[in-house]
Amino acid sequence: MPRYRYFSADGNFVVTLMTKATIHHTGLIIWEPPVIYKSACIIDVEYFPFDIQSCKMKFGSWTYDGNEIDLVHICSENQDIAGVLLTNGINFADFYSNVEWDVLSGTAIKNFKTYPCCPEPYIDVTFEITMKRKTLFHTVNLIMPCVAISFLTVIVFYLPSDSGEKITLSISILLSLTVFFLLLAEIIPPTSLVIPLLGKYLLFTMTAVTLSILATIITIRIHFHSPSTHKMSTSVKYIFLDLLPKLMFMERPKLESNMTTEHNTNYANQNTEMDNIRTRLLVLEEEKSCEGSAESGVETDASLPPQDLDYYKIIGLRNLDRIVDHMKRQDEELSIREDWKYVAMVIDRMFLIIFTVASLIGFFGVIAQAPTLYDTRIPVSEFLYNRSYCAYPT
């Protein structure tokens, strides 16, 4: 038997179990030894888990040139012509379905190759098997949990800033994605050439979660702004209290509006009362200064003269003036705090919309790159059973 070589073999490709050859009266000799060949394939994980892989098996003689041994495919009509691709180049009659891969095609091609050392051509037949990964397992166990976790990022901006759980939820989401990234690193072959499709989506989601943590920190910071440390400018009021709420169809809580109306009414009433009080104080002070009391002490008797009663009224009215001013300042500070809280609420709603749109675009933008979504070829397991060799459809 002439020696031949399996160029892309992985391990030992020598036939270990010798069997007898069948000789026909026409001179045809058939020798079919039972052997299992393993092929070394370069795995392209760029579109994992929606990838399509191709493995080549090259058979040829390394001892005899093409003038001595001619290798031809059994289904080839033009046996002396090289470079003719046979789309039905592999017999899948005894093919068994695999739980992880679908075989899409098996082609064969005859090649003539000339080396610088020798003018004679060397012949080889190369078989190529194209396989598509079944994605159900990875979709259920990797992709769907990642999508669900990524959309939890949007829920972070729906939580109120007073709850105190926004940062906790964001960090928990980031840790969950890190665990999924470690699981992905164990499943796919280690390579530094490309980033898998699922890895791109995880990196995109981790980046979005990290940005959501930064945005949440900014929102909480704005929520707890104090009027003594931060004054709201006119442009900030216009953008975050008037313009953006209208664009995002937001309405300020009615309770807040009623409180503002009541505050304004109270301020008007208080200002009117304080004007009356100040007028009365001025009148009483002028009367007190005109009388010019000559007494050096203040009587401690319960029955005080009318002049002393007016004096204590003046002191009481002055204290009342201070109390009213203090309450007015408290109401103003409360109003400013509520404005800052509403600004934080508007920023939360803005980030909610931005991250929702970004998550949808990121998901469909990454998954749409998968080549298996556009590959309509039928796996060979669906039509090759009980079909004769060289006669199945392509």
C-alpha cells in the first residue's frame, strides 16, 4: 500500500487495525480500515456563541508524486482537473447528530501543488466540514441572564434617592456581571486575537453599569444639596425645573405645588402683619421717647402703669418679629431643598431614558453581528439520512 499523509492530523493518524482488501474482477480494490481521525482546527471565537467553524482534512502522499499516484474523489466526474469544488464531497450516510454542533456542509477539492525542489506535481484531496454551533444552551444559561442583569441597570434610576439602595443595587449588578464574565472565560478557548461576541456584550454592559454608578453618585449628591452650600442659578432652574420636565412629560408633585402656594400666601400675610407690627412699634417708641420717664427703676408690682405695659408689648412684638423671620427663612430653605430634590428626580429620569435606549441599541447592535442569524442553510442531519452518496441535495 502506498504511503499517504494526513496533513492536518491531531495525534497519531496511522491505521492501527489492518483489515483485508476487497478485490473485484474489474481491477477495483476497496480497502476500508476502521479508523478515527482527529483534525486540528483553528477555532474562530469572534462570534461565540453564534459562530460557524470550518475544519479541513487534507490527504495526500508524501512519498510519491502525481505521476505515480493520482488521488481522485469518488464523486468527481472530471478526475484530471484540479480546483473543482465538490459540494457533496463527504458521505454523511452514517452521520449522527451532535448536541452542540450542526454540520452545514462537507466539501472536497483536488489540488495540484508543485514544490521548488521537484518539477513533478504532488496531489492532495482536501475535505472541509462547516459546522454551526447550537445556541440554545448558551442563550438560556448565558445570554438571557446577562440581558436581564443589564436591564436591572435601568431600574437603578427608578429608585428614589432617599431609599439608600441605589449604590448597593448598582454594585451588586456589577459583581454579577463579573461572575458571568469569569464563566465565559472558562467556556471559550483562550485566545488573545479577538474578543467574543458575548464578551463584547458583557464589556458593554459592565461599562454601562460602571457609568450608572457614577451617575447615581452625582444624583444622590444633588439630591442632598443644602441651600447654605449650594445656590441654584437661573439657568439651572430653567433647564431642570422648566425645560427638561416638559420634554420628558414630568409633572411636579401636586403636594409640592400646594405647599408652595400656601407658603406664598403665608409670606404675603406675614409681610402684611409685620408691616402693621412695625408701624405700631414705631408709634409706641416715639410715644415712649416723648414721655421721657424720670423713674430710675422698674416696678415689680403686678399692677404696672400703662407706659410699662406698652414697653413690654414692644419687647414681645420684637421677639415675634424675630420668630416670624426665622420661620420665613426655614420655609425658604425648605423650598430650595425641594427644588434640588426635584432636580435630582429630573436627572434620574433623564438617565433612565438614556440607559434604556443605550441598552437596547447595545443588545441589538452586538447580537445583530452574529453570522448564524443570516445563515439559512439546512443542517445535513435533516436531509441526509437514508440518501445515497453523491446524490443528496446541496
